[in-house]
Amino acid sequence: MVRAVRGWGGRSHCSGPYGGEGRSRPGRGHNEEVSITGQTTNATRRPTEAERELPPRERLVRAASRLFYYEGVRAIGVERLIAEAGVTKATFYRHFASKDDLVVAYLLTKDAYYRAVAEPLAAGHPPAEAVDLIFEAIAEHARERGFRGSPFMNAAAEYPDAGHPVRRLVASHRDWLRTLFQDLLDRLGHADPQSAAGALLMLYDGAMVAGYLDDSTAARTTLLDAVRLIRSAR
């Protein structure tokens, strides 16, 4: 059973600790701006009055978060980012030397977003329960309106060079997840926590893909059954 825990965005949810709205109704997911159909268009979105009060760097990161996630990194140019953030070109380059630097900043916000829920769950529950809760959270996250898979996997697909800063950040995020899983399995007394952590990471990857491409409800059941099999091995 999914417990009511503090979700992303600072709200409490019984439906899923990652704080999604669910695909059955319009709303905001982890990327904040989604149309009622969960789709975006190529039309430039002007910043709202509230957003115009934010510091320029934050406006740029927010615009990048929307555009990169829904339309792809390579598809979005600096001019589009500048227009959507409501800043000047000089302001853009005052904060970011290049678009790639903004991609890294965007992914850092996503890394913090995932850690903010997973780490308290890992620290605040017995290990078996924590593993289940984290994956229940992942399953609910994949049901958010506008979900389009992992922002890290999506970005990695556009940066083939493993030594690029974007790919290094993706690798760092995955190392954190693997270590989190392994630590929980160690606490659980698993017979082979290192291999099992790798298997859980692969399940996470699969959940991100299945949540976007397949029926998210069916994917949730398959995911949680597989997680329990892996973490219960002795």
C-alpha cells in the first residue's frame, strides 16, 4: 500500500509519493507546465506575471525544463529559450556560457528532484519497505500527466560522447541510484546486494520506458512484482 508521504513540490499525496496528478485528469506533473492533452506546441510560451518576478537564471532553467523534456534538447535553440524565459541574449550568456551548460543545470534540478523523495524514504523506513515505497513512487511518477520517460535517459540519447558533461551527470545520477539500492539491500541482508542493485536499476530504466510507451497501470503491477522478487532473494 502506498503511504501518504511528502511528495515533490512539497505536497502530501496518498496516490504516489512522487507527487503526480495522474493521467486520467489534466494537471501539472514534475515539469510544471502541461496542456490538458499532456502535449506541448511549437508556439512560444511567454512567462507569466509570477514567473517574471523570478531571477533570470531560474526563469531560464524553468523554460529549459519544459522545452528540453517535451521537445528534446537538440530541437530547442537559444533564441527559443530566451523568448520563453523573457530575458535578453546578454542575460542568457551572463548565466550560461553555452546551451550545454543550461542542459547540465536543467538535469541538476531533476537530480535534486528525485533525491528529495527517494533519500527520505530510504532513511525513514525499514529497508524492504523503503525499496517498495521508492518503486511505488516511481510507478506513480510514470503515471503523471505529460510523463515522457526519464529526463536523464532522454538527454543521454542526444549526447553520444560519454565524456561530455551531460553524460557525466547522467552517470552520476545513475551511480547515486545504484548505491541507494545497494545500501538498502545490504541493510536487508540480501545475498548479493551488488548484483541485485544492478537488477533494480535496470527495472527502474524499464519502468521509465514502459511508463511512457505502454499502459502505465499494467507496467506498475509488473514492476512492483519484479521488485519484490529481487529484494526478497536470500
